[in-house]
Amino acid sequence: MSKVTVVGAGNVGATCANVLTVNQVASEVVLLDIKEGVAEGKAMDIMQTQPTLGFATKVIGVTSDYSKTANSDVVVITSGLPRKPGMTREELIGVNAGIVNSVVASIIKESPNAILVIVSNPMDTMTYLTFKTAGLPKNRVIGMGGALDSSRFTYYLSQALNTNGNNIEAMVIGGHGDTTMIPLKRLANCKGVAVSDILSAEVLDKVVADTMVGGATLTKLLGTSAWMAPGASAAFLVKSILNDEKRVLPCCVYLEGEYKHNDICIGVPTVIGKNGVEAILDVKLNAEEQELFDKSAAAVQVMNDVLKEMKLV
């Protein structure tokens, strides 16, 4: 028997809950939101697909009642506000930091042994905030962004190669942002064949560029942030934890010297299993990749410094 809570019943949170349910990743899924009736309605909507989809998972929705989340094995935190026109980065961080801190405190009170998966933005900084304030070991605080960015990298590669995305292995490390993510084109392969041996340098560079603005591209097309791939990526990470899959996934985790960095949460290759982050893998970056990683870390650190200036960590 396993239990997952998803905090935030917006598009991403509801999609995550739906994917977890339909794929029977957990026996119980709790969807929680602060807006009256939203989580209850979306949970009911999901449960009304049970006769047609045949799953056994139970989904309940609650409004701000953290007692219903008690003894969760994994908690996915999607809550927070998007950046609004005229809002500064500092204002966004301040608002979302307050939300995330409140949510984490409430969750830990009810589920002290839970593994936390952070989706809230800015994700690298919110993961760092959670690790610094929650008092949890670093293996139990995981930022989701790398899994999503890697899926987008895989998609653009599959389009360029005209092949099924399942044939491709590709990874994005670094910060979860348009200018901070690092698609590792050197290591990307299609059934063991390096994509750099198949695609021209020009095409591969375009794939990398498209990946880096993948979120912005969808926002422009949809008029709002994407939710299907983000929600599914979070559910994929949860599945790797609950099923103890030991899956290699790029995730935002706390570094203590790995990749030449300390006291920062940023995307690196990890092994994900029942204990959360079970290992950080060293993929031996070349000089160019390490330089990009250093620049990405510096940009993430600027965001973290805002937390320190606001005395939130």
C-alpha cells in the first residue's frame, strides 16, 4: 500500500494526480488545494474515469486539510504563483517561498518520513529553500525539472531523427531555466548510436536551442504554461521512487562537492529509488560542458542569494 499527496490542484498537479492514478502507481492519491472545491472536483472527475479505464487507485480531493495527507510516502509540491506582468524576480521568489515554506511545514507534520518532489517555480531555488528549512536529509528533497527538460530534449531529437522517442536516450542537466539548462548533446544517443554521428552539427544545435526555449514555446502556443509533460514528469519520478526502479534521472539535488559545486540545488544525473536520491552519478563533463555548468550554477546562485537577502534561509 502506498500513498502519494499532490499539493496544488492546478493543471500540473491535477495532471500528475491523473497519471499516477491511471497507471496505478500508488494505492491512494490525495489532491490538496487552498481553493474551495477545486481539488474535490478534480478528484471526482478522475475517479469517474475508473469504470472506463479500470484502475484500482483511490483519489480524494481536500481543501487545505493536511490531516488527510497523513503518512504519505511521497509528496509532490506544485503550489505557487506564476510570475505576473510587472512582478520582479525578488517578488516572485518572496511570494512562492512563503507558500512553499508553509506547505512543507504542514506536510512534514503529517508525513515526517515522506520524500518531497518539488515542482514549484523557480524550481531550483524552491528546492534549495525546502532543503535548507525542512530539516530533511538531502536524499528526500528532489527537484523535478531535469526530467521534464530531458523529455523535451528527447522530443526534439525524435523529430529531427524521425524516430520514436523511446529509441532515444538524452539528458539535460543544470538549472531549470531557458538560459541555464544544458542539453548534453555529446551523450545523446539513438539505440546506442551517438546522435552527433547522425545529425549535422547545425541540426543538433537547433535541437538544443529549441529544447532550451521548450517551455516558452508552449506558453506562446497555449497562452499559459504547459501541464501535460510537467505533470507526467513528476509522476514518472514518483513511480521510480515507489517502485524502487533505480532509474537514472537528471534531478535537482543538493550538491556537496559534486560537479565542483557546493551548497546549491541544481540538476545532475541521479539514481532514483525507494530512498529518493540514492546516488549522484559523475558523467565526466568535458571542459566545455563544465564551463556551461559553472555558468548555470552561478545563475542559480543569484536566485538563491535573494533567499539569503530576505533571510529565508
